[in-house]
Amino acid sequence: MNTAFFIQTAASGVAIALLVALAAWAKIARPGSPLTDAYARALFAQEFPGRILDGVWIAGDGAGAVAKSGGLALVLCQVGDAYMARQLPWAQALAASFRDGRVRIDLADAGAPCATLVMPAWPPQGLEKVRGVRAA
Amino acid sequence: MSIAFEPVKLATPFFIATVILEIVLARAGKIRAHYETRDTAVSLGMGLGSQVAGVLTAGASFAAAVWVYQYRLFAIPMTAVWAWVALFLLEDMTYYWFHRISHERRFWWASHVNHHTSQHYNLSTALRQTWTGGLAGTWLLWLPLSFLGFPPAMVAIQKGLSLVYQYWIHTEAIRRMPAWFEAVFNTPSHHRVHHARNPRYLDRNYAGILIVWDRLFGTFQPELDEEACRYGIVRNLGGFNIFRVAFHEWIGIVQDILRQPRHTLGWLFGPPGWSPDGSRDTSARLKAQWAAANPAAAEASVPTPAAPQESRAGT
Ligand SMILES: [Zn+2]
Ligand SMILES: [Zn+2]
């Protein structure tokens, strides 16, 4: 490696900073709106086709959702102007830590280690009314 | 060791100018393009990091090519037009198989996956290049060209030209090229399909410059008006940490091996999404599930000869 290489790399770094600033200025991300029940169900249907949802809980800020589908928890989380989805055993999701109005679900995945969702309570409210859940 | 003519380096100002153009025209409402700020930063950062990583490994891979070249079968002149035509075809076919193995086997997917981690498809996505290609060893696939007798510098130039060609196809601004062009060349439309995570689009269109390889080897899938591309990987990443983009699949492999060392070979060389108990999804399974749920659409889809159809189901 020589001086020319470092100059080139530094110049590229400056160019990147300018391009990112331009992208921020342009405000041309996908137009999105906070998740509603219908929107979340549509996304769950896309991510987990054919799965029957026993219950859906939308994050308070609309930036995610959790669904119960049989023995599985399906999780949606906003990432920029898009979403990522994961599934995990329902019991594992129930065991997630809940503090300051946020549930932090361990996804055990190097690509998305955890999902943090704004929720009024955890386990989610109304769970006892969901199909397949016996009253405690 | 280095070569005097480096297409990627020479094209960098063109990359920058066209990203600016795409952003400005999209902002003006003239073309279709979406840029998310952090996504753009990661794509461009991966591009720069890839150049830096390339400097560290290019010397070794070029030296290997020079070593192999000593034992060449033929003396192929760098100045002959036929030699360039032959190299164009052979290099492009090499790229096809490199790209296909990069999707069908997890070890090589771990290096290539980062290129697919964006949920966007714009010119900056093209620059989201691997940092770990040297480690994955896929450069070995190009050594036979030097063994045949193509000078290593000539091969390096052609590889660079191919990469530069593949830049412009990362855009939603161009819907379709003329039919004759779509028939022969890789285009924005064909490559959008390659970046899509819709089950019917998974593991299709591995082409570099010529789409004919996909048509020939049964992996071609045209973009369908009724099915818009959804970009990214089967299990999209949970954030914009550039190190996670670069290394998450490698980390996943190591974690899986540590957990179940007796399945090391499967974890390394099985298709992405493979697991000993079948608890994860491979592309093949996702495609089969989709076809079962959409028999009419699956029937109408372009028939593809039996071939390993896996991957993109990164963990
Ligand atoms: Zn690919
Ligand atoms: Zn691409």
C-alpha cells in the first residue's frame, strides 16, 4: 500500500459522505406508514404464507408487530423504510425481557440478533382470549 | 503485483456521477428510484471496503494466476481480437458458475450474501460488494483461464469489464431494454429478478454480461408484470450495521458448527438454509411451497430443467 492508495481511499470516503448526504437530502425512501392491524397481517401473509394467525399485536409506535401462530411467534420489525421478519417458538418469545415499555425478543440469529418492540405489556394483552391459549 | 488498466478504478467517477444522477432524477420525479439514507451508506461503504480488501488479496490471487500461467497449454496473444472474443465468452461463463455456486452453497454464499442484503435496488446497490471474496477462494475458478493460456492481466481486465457492465443494471429506472437485447444480455429487468426474494424468483438469473448462460443451464426467469420484485434476502437483516452485513453469515456458520460440530460439512457446504433437522428453509423448499400454493402460476412459469435449486435462505 502506498500514498496514492491512501489518497484514493480518502477521496472515496469523502465522495461517499457527499453521496449519502445527497440521498438524505433527496428524501426518496419508500413512503411508509406505521403498521396497522391490516397492514401487519398483509406483511405476515407475505412473509409466512399459509400461516394462520391466532392473534396479532402491533407495537405502540407502529414499527413492528408480533403474531401468535400455533406454537410459533412471528415477529415483524421495521428496518429503515422496510421490514424484517423472523419466527421463533412462542414460549421463547413469551420469556422475552420487558422493561420501560419495550419488549426485547432474542431472535438467536446473527443477521438480526434481537427485536425490540414498544408494547404496553408483555406477555401481550388479551392473550387469554386467543385461540389455543388456556386461561392461566 | 498490479496491472496498468483497471476498469473498476477508471469507472469510479462514472459510478459517482450516475448515482448522483439517479438520486436527483428520482427526487425530481423523472425516474423510479428509492434511496434510504442508511442503506445507501452501507452499500457505498461496502464498495469502498471491498476495494480495500481487494488490495490485500488481489496480489495473492494474481500471483497464483501468474504461477499457473507458467504451465499454460497454449500461447494466447493479448493483441488478437479472437482472443478477446474467446476470453469474453469463457470469462462470462466462469462468472455464471462462480455466481451460481455463490448462491447454492453456504460457504460461498457467506461471502456473496452481502450483495443481496439491501432491500433496495438502485445504482448504489451495485457497489455493495463483498469483503470476504478472497477468503471464500472463488478466485480459484478463474485460474483455468490462465492455465489455458490467457495472460493473467488480460483475465483481470475482462473481470473488471464484467463488473463495470454489471453496475448499470442495478436500477429500477429502466423497465425493459429492446427485445433483442433482453434476449442476449443481462439487463436491469433480469437482474431485478436475481435480487428479488419472492419464492418464484429465488436463485435465478446468475448471469454476468450474457443472459444466455441462464437460458442454457436452466436458471432463467423473466421478470413478470404480475409479480413485482421484493428485494433482499429470505431473512432480511435487522439493521444497518456494516460489519453485520459483511460477516453475519460467516458468524452464523461458526455458531452452527460450534453447536453441532458433527454436521460441520452440512453447515459449510449445504445449501443456505440447510439444517440437519430441516427446521430452516432452503430456496428449494420455499419454491416448492410457493408452487404448491400457486399451481396455476407455477405451471405458467418458464419450465426449468431439474437442477439444484437452493439458497438465498441465508440464516
Ligand atoms: Zn447474486
Ligand atoms: Zn446485483
